[in-house]
Amino acid sequence: MSEQIKKYAVWLVLLAAAGTFALTMGVRQTMGLFMGSLNTSTGLGVGQISLAFAFGQLWWGLTQPFAGAFADRVGAGRVLLLGVALVALGTFITPFMTTTAGLIFAIGVLAAGGAGMAGPAVLMAATTRLLPPEKRGVATGIVNAGGSFGQFLMAPIAGALILGVGWGNAMQVMAAIVLLALPAAFFLKGNNVQAAVPGVKSVSTGEAVRTALRTPSFLLLATGFFVCGFHVAFLATHLPGVVAACGLPVQWGAWALATLGLFNIVGSIAMGWAVGRWRMKSLLSLVYAVRAVAVLVFLFAPKTGPVVLVFAAVMGVSFLSTVPPTAGLVAKFFGTANMATLFGLVMLTHQVGGFLGAYLGGKVFDATGSYDWIWYADILLAIAAALIHLPIKEAKLPARAVAA
């Protein structure tokens, strides 16, 4: 690892990882803005289109353990190249799809699968391998913030493109933009051989997975991340629809997504700083408790534009700030040699929740004409997640770390 650090400056590694996440996540998280146009163009209904988005959430998670295992063996660079290319291809061909199966293939298989290959499991593992332990907490926060910055940047761009050149052309321009992430693969090389600790026997991928699945704290962590996926996917897919259901113009939906991304930058960096000072399981419980309170207040608040933006800001602070402590706990439990694989497993549970959040959001809206019942479920799940992290066994931080 020391040779890698000498070769690449810390800032260059962070720029490559955060930039890749910004472009892939930014493009994916703006897809909710195209929901109405896809529905008008295809006539499939919100429920069927939500199925394609929901499948994408699930497939994004399913690809990450396998992409992580491949990256652990052959290096992250090759995996990232293929992933970015698939995101661009799937996004580019989406306007040509007129059936549910076609949308599932373009959005759910190609674009989402590519984003999974160039997603958090591979990026977080590559970053932690290339950086010294004392920099990893802040580094994972910065990489995670990259995804949020992408959402903040891409949502207004996508909204402006839809109005300026039409939704189909806008989606294809977004596909071209994501290709800017290709050079990052050169700077994020590395595999588990380089991450191995001298004198310590390396553990195979299968053995690492079996050990993790027998570890109660790992299972609790994965269960809590399921809830995070439900929240994130529902908001990313249906927040513009929630705004439209409040009777507000479409630009409020774009700015709500942008606000979500902007404040997630704050939350991610703050969480990266906090993981070195407080126990990570306690931070996760706090994040989920904040989400429950925020949704409850929003349900009873007047649905005006400023209220929507304040709600988006609060949810943004907690949106993906769960990633640094979750990744940190995986590394703390098992080390970094097989981290891409193991964090990929945790991301899989996240995306199973994401599938349900995206799909049930559309089905409930079709059935009831509102999103209220999903919000009720969201509150209960957030409370459950806040409680489920408490039994996780995490050693207390040394006094010197707390003082720092």
C-alpha cells in the first residue's frame, strides 16, 4: 500500500473515486425526473414504470458483491471501466424503449448494473486500500459526498435539458456526460493482494463471506441498511411525484432532488469526520431516528415549496450519511482485504430495500392516489432501524481518539 500512496497523491485518489460516484449516482438519481415523460410516452402507468426503476434498485445491489469479488481479485480499474460504459449505454437507449420489459432492460439491467459495478462497494474498497487508516474515515465521507454532489449538479442540468431539448435528447446527453468518469479507472487500481497484511494469512472470498454471515453484528448492520435502501430509493424515485402531488410546478421537484444532494454532501462529510470520534453504531441509530422525526413532521406540515425544500434538506443530511459508518464497521469487523465483497453484500440488502421502496411507492400511489401509506411505513422502518443498531458489538474508541 505504501508504494501506491507514493505513486498517487491522496487528493487524486479521492478526486477519482468521488468524481466517478458523482457522475454515476448523479445520472441515476435524476431518473425520477423522467417518470412523467416516460409515462406519457409509453402509456404504461406509473406502477409499471416504477417496476423498471425498482428492478434497477435491486440489480444495482445484486451486482455489487460480484463486482466487489472481481475487483478484489483483478483490481478495481477494469471493473470501473466496464461499469461506466454500461451506465452510458443503458441511459442512452432508454428513450427507445416502449414496453415494461424494454425499460427493465435499459434502466434496470444495463444502467443500474453498470452503476453497481462502478458503485460504493468497489469505490470504497479501492479508496481504503490506497489510503492509510487514519485518513479512511474522512475519505469515505468525501467519496460518499461525491455521489451527493453529482445529484445536486445533475438534477438542475437534467431539468433544464428536459425543457430545452426534450426528455429523450436530455437522457442521451446525460449518457454522454457519465463517460467523463472513464479516466478515473487508471487511478483506482489495486486488489486484495496489495491490501494483505504481511505475515497474516490471506482469507479466500468464500471463507470471508461465510465468516461474515455467521457474525450477528454484520447481520444486524445489513438489516439496518435494508431500511436505508427503502428510504433512499423511495425518495430518489418518487420525490418529484410527491412534489407534483402537492400541486407544485415541476421545477420544485428538480430543486428538491438538488437540495437532497446538496445537503447530503454536508451529511456525508460530517459523518466521515464523526466516525473517528464516536461509535459508528450510535451514529447510525441517530441518523435513522432523525429520518423518522423528519417524515412525521413533513406529513403534518403545509405542502409549500419552501417546506418541501426544508424537508429535502433535512433528509439530505441523513440521506447517504449511513454509508461511511457502515463501510467503516465492515472494515473494522473484517479488515480491507475482502472489503469490496463484504460491503457489496451489505449493499445488496440496501438495494432489496430499495426495490421495495421504489416499487411500492408507485403501486401505493396507483391504488390510493397518494403516498401517505408509504410515509407511514417509512416512519416505522426508521424507528426499527434506529433500535436494531444498538446491539451491534463495537469496541469503544480509545480515549486518545475521542480527544482528537
